[in-house]
Amino acid sequence: MDIRIELTQNPKAKPTDESKLGFGRIFSDHMFLMNYTDGIGWHDPRIVPYGPFMLDPACMVLHYAQEVFEGMKAYRTADGTIQLFRPYENARRFAASCERLCVPQMDEDMFVEGITKLVEIDQDWVPYSPETSLYLRPFVFATDEHLGVHASKTYQYAVIAAPSGCYYPEGINPVRIYVESRDVRAVRGGTGYTKCGGNYAASIRAGQIAEDRGYTQVLWLDGVEQKYIEEVGSMNVMFKINGKIITPALTGSVLPGITRMSCLELLRNWGYEVEERLLSAEELFDAAESGALEEAWGTGTAAVVSPIGEMAWDERSCIVNEGKIGPTVQKLYDTITGIQWGKLEDTMDWILKVTK
């Protein structure tokens, strides 16, 4: 792409204490923008100073939520190299989300090129401290100024960047999760397998209730029978039961996570028996009560892996692995983050170097 670059004349002060970055609260100097117009296609790729959008009150995204997004990170290694983790998988998932929401798809190379150029320009915003990264948020939304339920003919695409620390205040320490028995997040045939804002909006009420009760995240059940485990909060979920790894199957209402995919590839390489199947809440809590449940964890870009130390469902509750991080979770975390931060050799061909 011929990317137009307009550098800021008023650079922001960068954080001086990277231990207090939090997650998604601070944003870098620039953003990547590109537009789509029916009959023209994607056009005007540019990097400009970070700033607000000016939207008409009738902008279609505000009324009909036609938008999708992605989440990924740039990492700084010990020698100063900046690299991305499996960006083409994000490009493929972004395209799948766009297809479901009737948003024009983008060439994978175009998607990755815009992101890498933004990271190059804002490379000084990639933090240096352990457990930190530059979180990247590509997103696209409908911009037609019209009230009427149909696909827009114009779109705004953007990528913003946020230097961030741990997603959860607990860090890699085990979290408490609450099984939601009333609200549902998604159903088969819906948008559950995409990264669209509507999925997350539907989760807010249950998340607030869980938080009010002292839990960190919600464990979602399927939207039809409200019987089978699907996701935990904003992450996929895995369990080690009698030495076997079990994770919910991708039935169309579960997000096909890139960290999920990476964990499963590693686990199979390590010789674990892995099952992707339906797992009921009853089977899970029975396994916990019998002692068969050895470990439980969530997987996602933001937290990488997050061990689960306690679960509650209606009147039943259980402590997992004495509330401690288990050896399988620790090995997954150490391996994936080791590859991401360049501490371990990338034998899986997962890394794309942005700077060398």
C-alpha cells in the first residue's frame, strides 16, 4: 500500500512507570486509518495523529451496530526487536467476522501491513518492562448516514495502540469465576464466533452481577439448553480432567481464539490427549467434586492464559487445584509468552518481526 504518513506535532508524554500501565487506558501518538466506499473499495490508507472521529448522528453503526474488531499485541524482546504474534491468524478471523456482519473483507497482507507500519511509527510506545506489550485494536464500522436496516456502503477502518500491562489485576494468579444461568451470550447461527461489539454488550449485565458477587469473570453456558460450557468472559476456556485436556468445541457460538489454537497445538505436541467437545456444567462440577478436575484456565490475547482457582454454579462451588496455578497452565504461559517476548526459540513459526 502507498500509506500516507502525517506525524503528530504534539507528541504525548510516555508513561514513566510501566508497572502502572493497566490495560487499554493509555494510547499512542498515532492511528492507522483507511476507508471503504462501494464501487471504489478500500482506499486512502494513512497514519495520522491519534484523535476523535466526527460522526453524523445518523451514522449507521450507532443504530445497527455493524462493526467488528480484533485484538493483538506487539512485544519488545530483550535485544530491542519488536514483533507480532500470529498476525495472519488475526487477519483471517477479522475477515470471517466481516463476512458475517456484511462488512467488505480486506486482503490479509493489507491488514498486516497497516498494523506493522503503525507499530514501526509508534515503536517507542512499545513498553520495555516484563509482562508488558503494545496492545493493538484494529476495528471497522459502518458510516452511512441513514436510518434503515441494511449493509452500509461506506466504512471506516482504524487501528489504535495502547501500551498495557496485565489484563487482570490478579496477573497470572488464579481468578474466581461464576457460571451464568440466566443470560446467554450467543447462539448457533448468530454472531458468537465473530469479534463484534454486540457479543460483548450482551455480556455486560452478567459480568456486572458476577463482579458484585466478588467474581472476576462469567463462565457462559450455551444459549439453547443453557447446559454446556462455552466461554469464560472474554476468553476461551480449557480444563484438565484425569490428565486429559477438554475444551468446548467450536460450534458456531464460540470464538475461535488464536491463543486457544496456539495452546491446543502446543498441548498436542507435548503428548496430551485433547478433546474438543460439548462439556456440560454438571459434568464439570461432578469432576471437580470427585477430584478428577486437575486444572482450569482461560485463554485469550489480553491475558494469554488465566488460571481459574474457584468456580460457582447455582448452589455448587469448587476450588480448583487448591486455588493455585497448575503445572500445565504455568508451562503454557511460560512457553507462549517466552515465544512472544523472544525468550524462547520460535519453533512454531508464529512470530513476525516488525523491527530487527
